[in-house]
Amino acid sequence: MADDSGQDRTEDPTSKKREQAKEKGQVARSKEFSSALVLFLTVCFAIFAGGLFVRPIVQVAYYNFSFDVGAIFDPYQMKTAFQSSIIEVGSVFIWLLFSVAFAAIAAAIIIGGWNFSMKSMHPKLSNMNPIKGLKERVFSLNGLVELVKALIKFAFIGGIGLLWIYGKVPEYIELSSLPVMQAIVRSIEHLIAGFFLLVACTFFVSAIDVPYQLYQNSQKLKMTKQEVRDEYKDSEGKPELKAKVRQLQREIAQRKMMGNVPEADVVITNPTHFSVALQYSPDKGGAPKVIAKGSDLIALKIREIAAHHSIMQIESPILCRALFYTTDVEHEIPKGLYKAVAQVLAYVFQMSEYKKGQQDRPYLASRFEIPQEYQFDTRGRPADDEK
């Protein structure tokens, strides 16, 4: 058998292959989309909650720059001031960190779905091989693609940024002639606009990167024809094992079926090839049903059990074949055979009364009226007349 490495991976991944890849943490991810979403949320947070950041920073600056000379040389007071400043500023910036973390997680879920894999966290000695790392990450097609992507992204975002700055140079020069507060407000407006331009450019790059990452992940999961066949064998089982299972199932079904024979009201025989055991319960309603049937050795066994339990056996090749080929075990007989089976059951019940001395000996017709579509030969083929 040829090695899988020499075969083309042309087959779409199966559901089992996708699940295994997901368990290993191999799902589509886009760093560009994550960066764009993080930048966007950070800018929005800075715009709508900027006052929450400025106020504590101003208070901390005022507090730390208003010490008297004696406090400067007091180590305890300086330590206390440093700790309070960290807590004051950190209590505000912690919300920014949470929002950035939320954006990073949301970006990953949007692209590749929620997936937590411990296998991807297991240490691998092969990852510590520098030669293998250079080969897979630098001197490879994927490394080349990542390099080209980085250069294009740098050129695109950098070019847009330079063009935007170049167009705003007159306004920047004008800032020097404005009052201080107005210049600060105008500078902040330019800064926010520049950030939104950066976010827009990053989203544009991610719009190209996301389909590529999905395509690349799909290509990595492609399978060879041999892998598909092997997986099918593993999931469905080897043919020898399936044959053994089917044989055991048949044996169990036959044992159960043979256990039903003593409950039969009559057994219709071929007489040598087939046997069909019928049961009819008037109190339960419904039509008579086949509770056991078989051919050759199984047919002989049904007849032996029926004889042992004194169950009447009636020889009718045409009716026996009709029941055998049209009705499964534990199923009711078809409507086309109602009349013939009713004649047989009536004869059986009358014979029971006759043996008790309660009526004369009944008569059973030698031939039954069987519709043409229910007539078969011994091989199950349609027959024009009884052989």
C-alpha cells in the first residue's frame, strides 16, 4: 500500500476528522480580525469612557506632585502613595483590560467557534527543535504567505496613514496658532479620527484574511482516499467482524422465533422447503400474524417443535410460499391472504371442537383462493400455477 504522503488530499474532511481536529485545537483563527476588533473596542471605550480614565490620572498626578519636603524623605509615606496610586489607576484600567480580553475571545469565537482544548496546551518536545521550527515557520509556503501578508498589511496601512497625515499637515500647523485648550481638543479629534482610520484599514485586511484562514484550515483537514476508507473501516468495523455480528444477530432472532412456535395456532408447510407458524388472537383484534417462518433446516425444526406441542400442521405449498415471501415475522398477513388463512383457522378451531366430540368432522378444501400477485415458486419468483 502506498504511503498517504504520496497521495493527493482531495477528499473533504469527514465529521469525525473535524471533531478530532477540534479536540486538538486545530480550528480556523484570524489574528487580523482579532486585532481589528480589539482596536475598535479600545477606541470606542476610550471615546465613551475617556472621562473615567482622565479623572483618576489627574487626581493621582496632583496627589503625587503635592508632597511637602518632609514627605519626600519619609519611606513609609512614599510607599503608601505609590500603592494608592496603583490601586486608583488600576481600578479604572482593569475595565479596559476586560474589554480587550472580551474582544479577543469574541473574535476567536466568531471565526472558529467556541473551542477549549487541553491537548493544544500539552508540551511537545518536537516544538523545541529549532531546525524544525525554521523549516515549518520560516522556510515553508505558510511562512512565505505570512511574510507576504505582513508586508502587504504594512504597506497598505502605512500608506493610508501617511496619505492621511500628509493631507492633515496644514491643520497640524494651524494648531500652533490656536488657544491651548482648543488645540488640545482639536488634537484629540485628529487622534480619534486617525484611530478609526487605522481600525477601518485593519478590518479591510481582516476581510481578506478571514476567508483565507477558513480556506487554509479546510485544506489542512483534507483527506486522502485511503484515509477515508480507513476511517470508514474503523467506524463501521471490519467485514469479518460485521459478518460475525450479523450471524450472532440471526442466531438470537432464530432462538427467539423458535420460542414463539409453541404459541402458534397452526403451522402451514410446503411441505419440505418452507414452514410458517401463524397465531390469531380474536380478543386482541387485528389480523393473524406470522410468529415464525423458515426454510429447509429451520422449516424442519419448526415442524418438530409444532409436533412436540401438538400444534396442527396443514400442508399447502401455494399458501405457505405466499405467507413466506410476503410477510415478515411478527407482522400481520396481507389482506389478499385473509380468505385463505381464515379457512385454515376455521378448520383448526373446528377440528379442536371435533376432537372434543362437540361437532362433526370438518372439511378443508385442497386448494385455496390465492391472488395471482401472492403466488410464488420455491425461489420466490412469481408463479402462474402451483407446482
